[in-house]
Amino acid sequence: MSNNQSPWSAFSGPNLGYVMEQYDLFLQSPEEVDSELVSLFQQYGAPSLASSSQLGAGTSASAAAVSPNNFDKIIRAIQLADAIRSQGHLAANIYPLNDGPKNESKIDSKTYNLTEQDLKEIPVSLLISNAPGNITNGLQAIEHLKAVYTNNIAFEISHVANSEERAWLQEKIEKGTIKENLSADDKKELLKRLTQIEGFEKFIHRTFVGAKRFSIEGLDTLVVLIDELVRQSEKTNTKQVNIGMAHRGRLNVLTHVLNKPYEMMFAEFAHVPNETFLPEDGSLEFSKGWYGDVKYHNGATYRSKTGLTIKLAYNPSHLEVVSPVVTGQTRAAQETTNSVGYPVQDKNAAFAVLVHGDAAFPGQGVVTEVLNYSRVRGFQTGGSIHIIANNMIGFTTEHYDSRSTLYSSDPAKGYEVPIIHVNADDVEAVLGVAKFAYEYRKQFGKDIVIDLLGYRRYGHNEMDEPLVTNPTMYHVIHKHPTVREIYGKQLVEEKLVESSEVQTLDETVFNGMQAAYDRVKELPQTTAHEIIIPEAVLNGIPVVETGVSESKLTKINEELLTWPKEFTPFKKLEKILKRREEPFKGKGKVDWGHAETLAFATIVQDGNSIRLTGQDAQRGTFSHRHLVLHDEVTGAELTPMHSISDAKASFVVHNSPLTEAAVLGYEFGYNLEDSNSLSIWEAQYGDFANMAQVMFDNFISSARSKWGLKSGLVMLLPHGSEGQGAEHSSARLERYLQLAAENNWTVANLSSAANYFHILRRQAKMLNEESIRPLIIVSPKSLLRHPLVGADVADLTTGHFETVMEQPGLGQNAKKVKKIVFASGKLAIDLADKVKDGTGYEYLHIVRVEQLYPFPTEKIQAIIDRYPNAKELVWAQEETENMGSWNFALPYLLELAKDRNISYVGRVHRSSPAEGDIDSYKVEQTRIIEEAVKSI
């Protein structure tokens, strides 16, 4: 059969080269070749180059003369080209100190037994698709590939699975235009920018000797990179750029990207007020807490004249933990939530720039948590641009003690994220990489990593002496010119500036900073600032009426249970949900999940959007929620909440990845950005929040005190001893109570579905008030369907959240009460189950403390005062004595008791929260209940 009658005529360029390579493999190991290709090889024999038309434009006569059936050289040339693409980064010039590993053997033509003449005879089109016109033979093609893959920019894209995406990347790279030719004016402007960046660090270093600033020097081009991302976003009419970064280089980014005046920054170093220098045009915004934070943790918001908003997130010292907060803020900035249904997302409206440390990127698990959800529907933001500010060292730890991988960026490969390594000393290359990364995000809506390889000119902070621990590296660094000096020399060599101009520019910038500092010195010196907590915080949340009319609740309930005719529900679930009609007919109770659903519906009717996330949040860990239904036949999703009338805001529930820290941080960020949204995170079990403790400690509990950031985030942490072992019994309630101070959040352990309804509605109503604060509810498990927890419809139509509830049937005869027991949550219901209607317990009163913090002192005092003969106050809990709420409540009880005895009933001190078997649990739980209610 002639070649033009064979299938090989359909292949050309690198595709034909691939078929040739597979044929060579077929001859040696046919079992390793795809079965379809094997069949073709068996039927038609070897593929061949039939005519010069198949070789592509630009193919020389010598190339066309290659023997049609001689594949050996062609295959080796193709392998060489592919090796350059996949392994070229190993030989690239990406290390400014020239101290990184290099391996050129994998891209050496000798390795493939190819001479220059051999390569000249290879058709260009077999090696490069759409090659630049000046490339006329295979040798030039190989040289071109080496130029683009092994210079000051290196690429890792072979792990990207999507062939279209990989082809796009490859074509962009091989055009050779990523590093653009800048105009003379652009180059001079770039030199000026580098002078400002370096000058800022030099000025602080000389003026405020020994002050910590976590200098950017060695990675100066980080600012240039972010500058370019900002410029690109303005071209695409993006509304917001959200930046997350740790302390390294933060002050420089604040000053030069967010345009914080030099005077404001120098005033902070000089310990004088800086508000005098805040721009009067309102372009720059800061928030401050009453307790404050160090300058290199603070953030800012800048609004440019073009309408673009740039936000640098406030951040604690814990590296990488700000990334999920920033991605959550970004999603909120992308979404419109003021209409019924799902939020409407515009991925171009905002994007995240996440700056990482080279030791932290592979070392901190939260990094991969963020990468993992980057394409998950409930959390994706259309791609974040990650920048590894790579100074080749972590504090004093060298890379060989810091990671098991070649590059810091390697964890990103598992998520098919393209990686670009760039030499931080090549400022023009950095500019080009920024544009390329931005274009990639716009094209594919995916994350991309820029590994900005530089060094750290000084120690971890400016008081460290790095020669003590890293002498080899720092002897090189001390001799290495700065990027400003390198670029200034380059422009002198290009005859764009004189060397004297470079020096003059340096002096001019420095003098400008000195003038700014002189203005600061005119201000009076101050002592430590006075700590003043805002009145709205001190006063706490007021009583908010949260009842909803019965007619409205009835209509909502009907609408929630009316589904489209074409929807086929799971029959068993349909029967369960239809029971929710009964409380409105005077039968049964509104259980916990039902009360929650009704609360959510009324909240979106009031105009607050709702976003609920967590592992299995749609159904609920304990199958109690069912806010998203699934068609039994098609699997299609139905969210009944989208069908209620008079709704004014969006509603969405997302099942989250099996991730706590990053998802909780994400929701905190979402709520910061969209204060009108009731954002809720639910832990699968309360103790799962252990994995997110850094978010509670460094953001949620203290963000307002440190940074002035308000949040109304709700956290549901299932809690209660039920014989299920240590890990599923305790939400570690004591930790949140230990962190409680300055009215920083509300901590509740509820025993009533009605109270849950009201506290959710209260939280939503307070979202845009100054007194808003996060809400932690150690939510129930076994109580979800308990009849004593359920509510009558009337309980939802009037009233408000009750911080304290009294046990019905007890305390009727005040003079007979000798003992008052305080309990919360599940134990309060266990006690209620024990005493029933109170018969035989005239000596006893039980008070359910629904809100543990802020502790309801006044209400409890009023209850105690009603019982003058009460001799004993008992704090009862099912947790162990060293856990739960006992140690938190004790100081308050001591103040309230006066001459009364205070006693504890509960489990004894234990290192583990609960028993490991249900029989032991039952014995101990029974003891606690009996001891709590016994007569004195």
C-alpha cells in the first residue's frame, strides 16, 4: 500500500514524530504500545515521510532528504527536544548566586549520539510546531529550545495532564517572547523602581539600626512582579487584587504596591503617630485594633484612581495560614449575593496573589490544602497566582534539611499546576513571567506558581548574623551585587544611561526618604498608646427580637416541601422530610435541623445571604439537615431554599474537602469581605476543629483586638458524650473559653431548637453592626431529634435568644429550693429527662446556661437571688474536670455565691476526654446525673 493511502498521511510535525517514536518502541517492546497503534503498525508497517509538504514550512532541502524509513536519528532528535522541554530546568540559569545544582547531561546532543550535521538534517516541524520563521533546520530548532527552556526562566509543565493546556503553554514558551524587549523609557523607569525598592531598605537599615524589618533585599524584584500583576489586572478591568504574604518584604510591598507613604512607615519605626500622613484623598485605608500588632503583620487597602482595589491581608507570624483567608476574600469579592438562588461568580472581578516562603511552601500542609480546593466548585476562584519568594534558606536551615524535593515548588506538581522558575536578578525576565502567569490564569482559570529564586542579603531578621550558621552562602552574598546595581550596569552597557546617572538616581531617592523622615521628626515623641476598647464591643450584643410570624413560617415550610413534578426524591427521605408538616398541624415538635432550615429561610428573606460549608454539610454529619436533595433517578441536585418566596439573597451549601484549617480560614476570609453574608462552617465532629486551631488562635479570636477586623462567622462544633470514644465526644469547649476575652466572640452550648433558631437570626441581624462578633456553637448530636429539645411553632414566633433557661417544673416553691444546678447542652437535657415534671425534686432547681461566654452573670444572679434558702450551687458537666466549662465558670460562681457552697459534678480529671467503651460511659453518665440531682 502506498503511503498516501496509509493512515500516516494524517500525521505531521511533532505528532508524526510521536508516531515514529512509538514505532521504534513497538519494534522492541510491543506490549508497551497502545493497542490501536499496534494494529496500525501491523497492518501498514512503519510510518514514513512521504513528501516535503508533510515536513512543514521552513524545512530545508537537506532535511527533506532524510531517508523516509530511517527513524533512528529522527527519534533521537525528538527525544532530545522533549528532554529539553521536560528537563531543561535542570540546566537553567535560575540561581542568582550560581549555587544551585545544574545537570546538562539530559539535554546534551551527545547523550543522544547526535552530531550537529545530524540535527541539521532533521525537519524543524518534527521538533517545534509553529516555529519562528528564522529557524530553518533541526539544529537551530534545538538551539532555540535550549534558549527558551534553559536561560534565566525555566518551566515545568510536563505534569499538566490536559493536552490542550499543555500545548498552549508550550506554544507560548517556544515563541520565545515571554521576556519582552522593553523600550528605553520602560527600562529607565524599571531602574528607578529598583532604586526605590532598594533605597527604602537601605534607608531603614542606616536610620533605624537593628530594627526588625524582614528586608526584601535579594528578592527586590518581588515588588516588580506584583507591580506588573496589578498593571495586567487594570487592563482586564479586574476590580480587586488580594495579596497574602508573610513578613519577608511586607513593608516594601506596603510602601510601593499599596502606596503607604514613606512618612507613615518611618513614623512607625520612630514610634510616633502616623495618622497625620494618611492621604487625604481616602485612597489608603487601615484598620487597627485596640491591642495592635507589629508593623510587619499589618495590612492595608489601596484604591487607585482607575477604580482598582488592592488589599494586603493582615497576617500573623504563622507562615502560609493567610492564604486560605485571602482566597476566601477573593471568592466573596467575585460573587454577587443579592438575588435568589446560588451566588453569581465573576472570576475576573478579583484574584489572589499568594506569596510563600521557600521553606514554608513544601513544609506547611495548609499550602497543599489550598492547592487541593483550587478547582473545587465551592472554593475555586478562577486561579491564584502563587509566588515563592525563594531566598534559598529557612531562618538558618539550608534547603537540604528543609525538604525532600529538588525544588520548593514541587508539591504543586501533584495538582497539575504549571511552575515557572525565574532568576530574581533578571528584572526583565521577572516582568515577562508576571504577564505570562496572568495570561495563563485568564485563559484556563487555574493556579500557577512562580518560583522567584533569589537570596536573603541579611539574616532572618536584621539582628541575626548569618555567617554563624551559613558561612559559605553568606561569603558569596556579601560579594554579590544588588539587582539595582546589576540592572544599572546593564543599562550603562546598553548606552541608555551614564554610570553617573545611576549614582545620582540612588542619591535622589535616598534624599527623598530623608526629607520624609525629617517631616516625621517634627512630630512629638509619644509613650505607649492607651488601650481603649470600643463601647460597642464592651456593651455586647443587645437583646434582639427574632420571632417570625406563624403565617410566614407556615408558608416557608410549605414551599420547602413542594418540589418540582419532574424531581424524584429518595422515598425514605421524602417520608422523613414530609413529617416537618406535622408541627404546623399541632402534632409533634420542630426538631433541630428543621428549626435551622426555617431560620435560614427567614434570614435570606431578610436580605442576608447564607453560605454554609463543611464536610457533609449538605446532608449533615448526622443526616439531620438535607438542605440539598438528590434526584434518585438522575442524581440531579435540588435546593428547596431557592424556591421560597420573598427571598432577597443567595443561599448555598457546599460539601468541603476533608480539610479543616484551610476551609475555616477560607470562610473567615469570605465573611471579612462580605459582611452581609451569614457564613457558617461546620466541623464534621467538634474535635475535627483541632486541625484548624491556628485559625481560631490567630484570626478568629483576636483579629479585632489586633487589627480591628470584624467578623460574624458562625462555627458549629458537634459536641457531647455519648459513649463514642475520645475523638467524637468533645469539641474541646475549654479551648474556646480559654481564648474568650474582651467580648471577642460568643460561645454557646444549647439545649433548645428554638434557642438555636433565635441565635442564628440574632447573628444575622447583627452582621453589619459594630457589636458583631464570631459565634461558636458546640452543637448537639443525639439531641438533634430529642423531644425535649424540639420546639413548638409558637416558640419561634415570638421572643429572642435566651442566654439562660430555667428547667420547667422546678423551683416553683422558692423557699424549698436548697440546691441550684447549672448545666449546659446535652447534660442539661439528661437532667431534664431525669427530673421529668419536677415531682419529688422540690429542693432542686436546674438552670441551663445556654451562653457560656459572655457569661450571663446578671441573669444568673437574679435567679440565685430568688432562692434565699439555696445553700449549694453546683456546676454539672459531662466533660472531665480539667476540660469543659467548669474551670471557666468557677471564678464567676465565686463572685455570685456569696456565702453559698460551690461544688462540681462531672467526670474527674482525665487526660482523654471520654471513655473508650459505651458500657463504661453509661455507668459514669448515670453517676453524674444521680449526683447532680440528689438532695443535700
